[in-house]
Amino acid sequence: MSKTNETLVNEMFNAGAHVGYSKTRRHPSTKPFIFESRQKKDVIDLEKTDQQLENVLKFLKDFQGTDKQILFIGTKPEAKRLIREAAELIDMPFVTERWLGGTLTNNSEIKRRIERLITLEDQSEKGELIAANKREKLMLEREIEKLEVKFGGLKTMKKTPVALFIIDPKKEHIAVSEARHMNIPVIALANTDCDISIITHPIVANDTNVSSINFFTKKIADALK
């Protein structure tokens, strides 16, 4: 292992990326990536994780400096802020609230809701919200708030993404299913309880620890700058 790789492995270890779930929760597909089981918990082989990360970064290199979009997804509490900040930094679309079925497979409906949000926000900023009275105006403002929560992160999604970056594909199984249906590659930070056989580019590592999520999310975002 090169010195650079050794440094990365140490950084991953310090971030807690090696901490898997209990052996009883292990999905068989992750077995080759287990270094050992200690005190009934799986310890992830970070040298193999490093290889996976390297492959992902090579894959992303083709999209660097292009207008291609990667959709960032992380709805678990530990991931929300990190996913949002990373995606906004590089102007990529993101989902941090519940994944809405059809986001990819029924894109015309999603686009319609996003267009509605953009129109209402534009009218609100200009003081041009069309309302018959105060009550109606309040209802429109509440509609903006609800639409922003559901679709705000997708306003920058101008076309079908070339790939998804997902934190915890087990939790985001509907997004994974839609991506597979549309032949969209999936990059996923996946702990030992995930079925990585259905993930195009898995990164087996802790997907709950904030430090681990931050480490890998930053690597993905940096690769797209």
C-alpha cells in the first residue's frame, strides 16, 4: 500500500469508517469487505474500502468540469446537513427529506411541482403573490414552505442525473430501485447491513457516524469541483 493510500486509510479509521454493524445484521454481499468480527461487531477492511473509493473517484473524473449532474441523497438525520452543504457547494441537486416515489421515474410530475415552487418564490420575492385576501396569501406562503421542504433541493436539477450519490442505500431503497429501473449508476456509502450487489459503485463503510459520512461526502464533492 502506498503512503498516500495509507494516509487515507488512517483518515478513514479516525473517522470511524471501519465500524460495521453486528454480525447478525450483516448482509452476505458485504462479507468480502469484513476484516474481522470483534465483540460481535463487524470491522470493515478499510484497505478494500480505499480501493472502492479510488474506483468511484475515477468514475467521477469524467464528469468534472461538465454540466452533468449527480443527485446527492441522504435523508437520515446524521446525513442531512452534510449532504445539503456538499451539494450546494458544487451546485448539485439534493434530497434530504423523504424520497418521493417517482422522483426519477415520474419526472414530469416532479418538474411540475418544482416549476410551481419557482413561480411562487419569484412572485413572493417581487411582492407579486396573487391573492384575494390575507388568508389566501397565508395559504400561498405555507404552500411555498411545504414545496421548499419537498422539492427545494431539486430546483437545480435541469435534467436526469448521470448518477446518484446515496448515504445508506438500505434506507434509500426506493431511490435505488428507481435508478436501477432507469439504468442510472448508483454510488453508495453502505454499511455492512446493505445489499451492495445491487449498487453500481458501493463504498463499504460506516454510514451512520457523522465523521464517516462527512469524510466520504467531501471526497465525492471535491471530485466534482
